Amino acid sequence: MAKKSYNVAISDARCRSCGVCWDVCPTKVLGWKPPLNKAIVKELSACTGCKLCEWLCPDFAIVVRTEGVVNMARPIPEPARGRI
Ligand code: SF4
Ligand code: SF4
């Protein structure tokens, strides 16, 4: 079974701590960090790549990219493990 992996990049400079992204994320990937409550990625592995956070952030602070496809059926070869 193949599973896509995603990267969620958040710009601290653009984020205004409005909370839209962590409210709309259906799988609770996103959160915030005190004291300014800027958005952060808490659980990247739960990201489905739906891009709701990217589309709804009013300050264009989030970019979601597809990183690759992980084949869940095959074991990862030993030398490659550290790089994934
Ligand atoms: S929606 Fe955008 S501006 Fe609002 S908290 Fe998330 S990243 Fe920051
Ligand atoms: S792309 Fe979807 S699942 Fe991933 S962090 Fe954004 S809202 Fe959450």
C-alpha cells in the first residue's frame, strides 16, 4: 500500500496568530506556540494534504507540498532509513 507524505511550511513572519488554520485542519496537524501563538506543525504524519489550511489562511502564511510516496508494503532498506 502506498501513502503520500506532505510538507507543511509556515511563515512565522506572515502568521498573525488568528487560529484559522488549527481550527480548520480536520486531522489536528496544526497548533500554536506561546507566547505569540504563532502557528506550528504538531503532527505532520497526520496531514492528508487537503490544503484547507493553505487556502484559508488570510495571510498566505502556509504552503503545503507533496513530498513523495511511501510504499507501506515494502520494508525501507537499511541505508535509506535516516534520510526519510
Ligand atoms: S491561519 Fe495563517 S495567520 Fe492564522 S494562525 Fe494560521 S498561519 Fe497564522
Ligand atoms: S493540508 Fe489539510 S491535513 Fe494538512 S495541515 Fe493543512 S488542513 Fe491539516
